[in-house]
Amino acid sequence: MYGLESIYIQCPFCWENFEVIADCSVESQEYVEDCEVCCRPIVMKVEIGTDGLPQIEVSRES
């Protein structure tokens, strides 16, 4: 329940979908990861729900 989960996101720049890995042992986190396709920085806001699954909100770095 507190391991790593893979989830697909959509890049807010090029709109391509790709897989990221979320660490479910941390309840709330924010970090920047580059898009695998266009290499632009994406802000990832990860919240772990009561069911133990990650919810990821992505946005452009400002």
C-alpha cells in the first residue's frame, strides 16, 4: 500500500502522455520533473488518497 505506483500523466506543454512513478509513502509532495517527450519542466503535485492511491496534478513551471 505504501510502495511505488505508476500513473500516466499528460504534459501541459506538448500534450503527450507518459508514465511517472509516485512514491506512496509520502502523503503530500511537490516536485519538478522534465517531460519525457519535450523536456520542459512540469510541476507535479502528488497527494495520496485514503485508499492509498496517488492523485497527481500537473502544471507548467512558472
